Amino acid sequence: MTNLQTTNHGLQRMSQRGLTVSDIDLIMAVGCEVPDGVLVRRKDCDEIERRLKEIIARVKRLEGKRLVVCDGRLVTAYCQSACKRDPLSARKRDPLSRWRKVDRTRAFALRAA
């Protein structure tokens, strides 16, 4: 929790109103100061939403970009081709794919014999 000291009354009200410690931290981070505390206004919510959308757009733009780092130093940066982006993608779809290939080959050899 933030540096706030919570009274028993405050803890009781948090419990009654479904507020968690992380909710209190978030209110303190994004809210604006008012004479008797901190308030999260519609304007504050809209601003946070706008910033998060910008971050999401930037992350999507960076999909497929790769950094090569060695000993804490950037060696190079490039756009990785789609087929090399996720070398485990075939195995993620079908974890037994390499065994199934062996089985198909064996079955094909048995049919030919």
C-alpha cells in the first residue's frame, strides 16, 4: 500500500465498498487532489484510457521487431520475417507433430511393403 496509514474505520469502509489495497494505490496514482483527499474524475479515466491506447498501438507496431543483445549491448535490430517469428509455432499448435511425422513415414513404408 502507499504511504497512507489506514485507520480501522478506513479498513472497514474499504471492505464494505469492495476496495482493495491495489485499488487504493491506483486511486492515489491516477486521481487528482481535492481539499479532503483524492478523487478519480471522468477526465482522469479518459486520460488514462488515451495513454493506454497509445501504448497498445506502439506495442502492435513493434510486433516482429527483434533486438540482438550480447553482454548487455545492442548488436543489431531488425524486422524478423513472419515464418521465423516464432520457431516453436508448429510445435505449439501440435506438440506431437514430430512424432506423428515418424508414424506417418512408418505407416507409409508398411503400406509399400
